Amino acid sequence: MDHLQKLKNGFSSELDIKKLEGKSNYYRLRVGNYRVLFTIRPPNIIIIFVIRPRKSAYKR
């Protein structure tokens, strides 16, 4: 939960965030073996799509 609170406060260098390839404005946050997939919509609204273990986070 600490990672999500930090994400809410803005992108921080201490968070492992990467932009997803082939997707516009889609990102992933790494939290141990879990991945949080999210997008940011104006004005600074974070929409979380998935919180899953790494193995299944990217599967549709």
C-alpha cells in the first residue's frame, strides 16, 4: 500500500515505474513480484487496471 500512496503523490525516483511498450500513457509499477498496471488521465487521475503477480499481470 505504501507504493500506491507514493504513486498518488506523483512519480518518484524511488518507485520502479516504466512505460509499457506499444501503449499510450500506460505504465507499470513493480512492487516485489507484483505488477500494478495503470494510466494517468488529466487532471492527474490515476486509473489502476491490474494488481497481479508478474506472471499473469500482462496476460489478457
